[in-house]
Amino acid sequence: MASTITIKKGEASRKILVEIDADKFERLAANLGFFGRDFLKTLDRSLKDEAHGRVRKINSLKELSA
């Protein structure tokens, strides 16, 4: 039996590859609330923000505290 999640370090030092079984991912997403009404509303709002140019690209989470 194959593992549920496989994590491999990529050739570049800052990259990783994560492989997960699709069925297990759906179960994980449901457990994390990704199909919940509130999450879907937030996702819809974020897509609208992006369409209206109200987003900025960052390279690191450290940039959010600046």
C-alpha cells in the first residue's frame, strides 16, 4: 500500500514536492473546513479582491509584518 503523503526535497534548496492521494486530500480538506460555507465565502471575496487589483504579491510571510 502506498503512503498517503509523500514529501520530497527538490533540487533547489527552497522547494519541496508534496504528493497526496486525491481521495485522502478530499477528506483532509473537509476536515480542515475547506468546503465550509464561511471558507467558500472568504474564497469568493478573495477572488473579487484579486480581480479588482486589491492584492499584492509577497515573497515571504515576513513581508506581512513590515
